[in-house]
Amino acid sequence: MKFLNSPSPFKLLNLGPSLGIMALTLILSGCGNYEEFKEDPADLFTRVAPSQSVTFDQVNEQVLSARCTQCHPGYSDYGTVVAEIDKIVASVVSDRMPQDGPLNEEQKNLLLGWAAAGTPRGDISPIGPNPDDLNELKPTYESLKRNLFGQKCVVCHNPNGQVPFLDLSTREAIWDQRNYLLDFVNPDRSYMVEVIADPFEPMPPLDSPFEQVTEEELNVLKEW
């Protein structure tokens, strides 16, 4: 079996404690969460060592599914988590997330050790697209899930979200609603496209914390 490791700023830890601390400082201040830290980053490195033996399945079972996916259903997907690992770690270390209370020390150490090791996938053969290839927006479900649905839709449109009756969290859910959401003959008339592009009440809502869907994203969605 091969280990699938995706590039992560946490690999900078291999440069040594001083550079590692500087790297973490830059990462966290870029996320806007550094001022919320309740512990010195230097102390974090002395307590949490990279955990090469920890797999994504372990992190998913003990941390993400247990505490995160109720509000962030996309975090059950390895590629989505890797793409947002900096934001996740910043929120967890600052105790800003989860919203219902911070992770316990065991959960926090498991997540941070896994992140520090470079987010290894684990003893799983890499079946399907490489997450690194999905950063580019393409008319495929995997790419749209990472770059559009997972970023701007599924926080509310999931079975446990504010709009459970319009579930966009999985391919199967979208397909089950295809007659309502999609127009394969004329994509511009698809309900999903019309709602997103509504000039007065677009989705995501104008007063939501999410960025509006760009013209490029909308065109790729139509092509898909």
C-alpha cells in the first residue's frame, strides 16, 4: 500500500523549531486567527509531534465526524480537509471551533499531529482523482464539490443544515433532485443556475459570510 501525502505548510516543521514557529505564525496571521491563540506556538511544537502513523480515517472518525461534520459536511472528504487544513488548525488551536465547545486534548493532539506530519492519507490505495489535481476548477463533480459546493453551498444545504430539503452535500443527493435542480437540455434554465445567478436574491445570500459565485464558477457549473 502507498501513502498519499498532500503538500501542506506543516511540512515546514522539518526546517527546524525556529523556522517552524515562524511559518506557523505567518500561516495563522494570514487566516486572521493568530490573535485568538490561547497558547504560545512554541509550546504547541513541544507538545505535539508529527504523527506519521495517524491516518485520515482515524482523524475523521475521532475528530471530524464526531465534532465537525454536523456543520461542515464537506469535512468527511479527504481532499476538502487537506485544502482547508490551515483554516481548520487555526480555528481548533484558538478554540474558536467547534462552535459547541473546543476539542478535548486527545482530539486536538490527534488532529495537530496528523497535520504536522503532512496530512497522510494512510493505508489506502489512492483510488480516484488526486486531491492536488482538483484545485483547478473543472466541470467534474469532484472539482465542483471542492471549489464550489463545499465552499459556498453545503454548510446550509445538507441533511443537518438550515436547508435540509435541498441537499447538495453529495453527488447522490444532487442526482436524486436532478429533475428539480438541473436542465440538461438548457443549463441556463436549471433551477440551481437561476437561483445562484438571481440579481436580487442570489445564492449564497448577499448577507452571508460566503463569497458570491463567480462568473467562471457559474460557467463551469453549466458545463458540468
